[in-house]
Amino acid sequence: MNILASYRQQMADQKRAILIYWLIIFILFVVIDGGISFFYNGSENSTTGSIEMVTLIFLFVAGLCSFKENFLLSVQNGISRKTLFCGRLLTTVSVALIMPVADLLIHLINRGILFLSGSTVTDLPLYGAAYCGTEAARLIYLIPNFFMEFVLSLAVMAAGYFITILFYRLNKLGKILVGAGVPVLLNIILPLLDIRFFHMAMTKTAARLMLFVAQRPSHLIITSILVCVVFCAASFLFMRRAVVKRQ
Amino acid sequence: MNCIEVKNVSKRFAETEALSQVCLRFEENKIYGLLGRNGAGKSTLLNIIANRIFADSGQVFVNGMPAIENDRAQSLLYLMSEQTLYPEKMKIREVFKWTQNFYPSFDLAYAQNLAARFGLDTKKKVKALSTGYSSIFKIIVALSAGTPYILLDEPVLGLDAAHRELFYKVLIEKYSTDPCTVILSTHLIEEAAGVVEDIVIIKEGKIIQNQSCEALLSKGYTISGKAAAVDDFIRGKEIIGTDSLGGLKTAYILGALPEEEIPGDLELSRLDLQKLFVQLTNS
């Protein structure tokens, strides 16, 4: 019962942001992009789409903004951290289902505009752009695109949520160390160590790993699920001892 | 038995021992005054009961259920604290709506009625409220939540005299029509004295008094007069404090009223709660 109450509240918190995002994307993507396509007489190879990347960035940011207010409101209303976390999981799954549906609608509307305008521009979803080329413009490819976006959404939201909990738990010094230390480690220290001691072996391994993940949709889907599980577990571990701090 | 039971709770913040082996029981349908000086541990105790922070050791039970990370136990209490935990951009009427979502017994009509009595505009956002109205809005939510335990941490913070009087009136009305346990943590002891039944005094994280207001006040008295006569009289008695001004002296004594004859040059009077509190917590 409390999980449901927490879920309702967390969904309401996301609702406004999603609606504003969808409205902006609708205007940008459909009206502007559709309008340009209407007047554009370019080559037949021109494509538009991959709105999914924008959505994933939005969901990551939404994840980053989802903890503090909801946590304090929950604690004020006698909701345990465990219940808040369960509500968050349900919210994450719901949003990860809603956003691909919204993107699917945008693709369909965009395709409608392109078709009616007789434009030569092709609407391509992320899945098509990544794995199939213009072949993926066929409607049937919107289905794997939906599933791919769903799992990617789960992963980015879980990552954003974990980062915000981590920063909530850290003290001032910890925030500075993690906030500045991690980028310095990844962008300066590790590359220097790699060049000096490992003959670029670390970079090559990382590149191979990324290529492997992106190589096939199945690899990407499994990796996304694993990332989601790891970040959710880590989030719970950090959340279960979170306390209300003096403001 | 229905009560909030605190068992051997200790809490330390860095070098400060906020609570030390606190054992307490807040019984059903009573109004408690939780008194203590700044930093005595009142808010820490309430925050631990409400699962906002964790005790280092010890346990809290609400109606026999462990209170920590327990939704059922927490649904029986509501803590109104000095710190506002509601989103700043939320409107007061939205706070009412969401409180009803979490506390199904939240009385919306009663909340709206109280808002009208206090002159609180429910269309305002939380961040737009002054300190006084912020306290009022949290008081209203707490009293309307419909929980059997209401914990009020400095509820009259920033309230003017008229609003404070209205608050005590509303609290008594609420208590008489819908009895519940109220734990009132406050600095304004004189005002609260007329409302509370039991007093818990906390000093440096330890409970130093926990009994009915009447019993506590009957345990002490004040004797004043010329310093030498007072000194003679108080010899062998439990003194909790003295004040001197010129050749006059006032002594605050814990214990039953003296059976012996009071010398004519000495004046005996009952302690009031504030004086007793000051003397107990200063010593």
C-alpha cells in the first residue's frame, strides 16, 4: 500500500518534467524538422531521427534530480527507505516504458509529415541508425528500437539516480574528491599511466570492450540490464542508511 | 500496551554525545512536554523516533513494533519539525493532497478549517511562507494527519502571541475531541505548562526528569529572604540552585514542603515550571 503511495508521488514528480520535455521535443523535432524536410530538396540519403539519444540524456538528468526531494518528502510522511526504493524501481520501469512509446509516436508523426510533404528525407530510429542503415526505416524496426530504448532508459536512469544518492551521502570533502577526482582520474591519471607503463593496453581494452558492447543489439541490451542491476543495487546500499541532513 | 517506547538509545555526532542510553515511554493519549536547553538532544530523540536519523545503539518501538524502517509503525506517528522537508515549489494545498496520499486518515476538511482560522493561504508555495506561517502550515498538517502520535518539535517557532494562543487552543480542542499522544518540544515553557500533562527534561543527552507536571512541581519550592536566614534553613536540603541580590537570597529546593515552622523573615513559594527547568538544567 505504501509502495503504491510512494510510486504515485514519484510518478507525479516525473510527470511534469516528461510533459515539458515531450512538448519541447515535439515542437523541435516534428515542427522544425518536419518543416525543414518540407522545403529541403537534398539527396535521397538524408535521414532524420535518433530522438532516442536526446531522450536518454533527458532521462539521465531526470535520474540525477530524483532523489533528494522525494527522499525528504517520504521521510516526512513515514515512508521507509526500502519502500521509497521499491517505489523508485516501479517509477523507473514505468518511465522507461512511457518514453519509448512517446518517441515511437514522434517517429510516426514525423514519418506522416515526411510522407505528406513528399520529402526524400528518411526517418530513422536509433536502432536503425546503429545497426541497419536506411533498411531500418521500415515500420517493423520500430519494435526492436522500442526494446532497445527501454533497457537503455533503465540503465541511464539507474546511473543518474545512483550518482545523486552518492553525492547526497558524501560530505563536502567527499563531494569535491569524487566530483573532481573521478574526471581527473579518468581523463588525466589513467591515460598517463597507460602511456607510461602499459603501452596503451588499458585504452585498447576499453575500446575493445565498448566495441563489443555496441557490436550487436543483444550485447547492448544485456550490458544495459547489467548496468541497471548494478546501479540499482548500489543505490539501495547507499539509500538504506541515508539520513535527513540539517539544511 | 500502546505507546512509544525508547530503549537504551544512544547517538553521537562526532565528539558530541547527543543522547546517552535514553529510556522513555510515551503513553497513549497524553500530552508530553519535552524540555531541554539548546543542543540537549530533544530534536535528535524525535528524529530517531521518526526514522529520520539512526541511533548508534538502542531501539524504538511504536505500539510494540520496531520503529526503524517500518512503514506500519511510522504510519502511526507524524513529526512536525523545525526543518521543512516539503519541496519548496509545492503549494500548501498540494501538501495536503500528498499527505492524504500517505496518511489515508488525513482530515482535509479539518486542515482547511484550521488554515482559515490561522489565516493561511493554501494557494501559496511552501517557499513563499514566512517563518511563522511555515510553522503554522506544518502544525496544521501534523494535527490533521490523523495519527495517534503527534510529535511537535518547536511548533511555535516564529509565531506571534495571537497565533501561539490559537495554537494552544486548537491543540486542546483537538485533544479533547480526538485524544492522541502529543509530544511537545519547546523552549516556551511557561506557555506550554498550561497544556502539558507530563514533563520529560533532557540534559546533555540524558533524561533527568520524567514525571507528571503536577508531581514535578509539587517536588520543589522556593525559599527567599535574608541570605543568612536562607542559608540556615536550606542546610541539609537538596538545593538545585540559588540566586542572590544584595543581602537577599532565593534558594530553589527539591523535596516536599517543609513540615517545620517557616521563620517569619523567610518567604516560601511554589516553584513554577520555568524556574524549576532553569535550575535543573543549569546545575
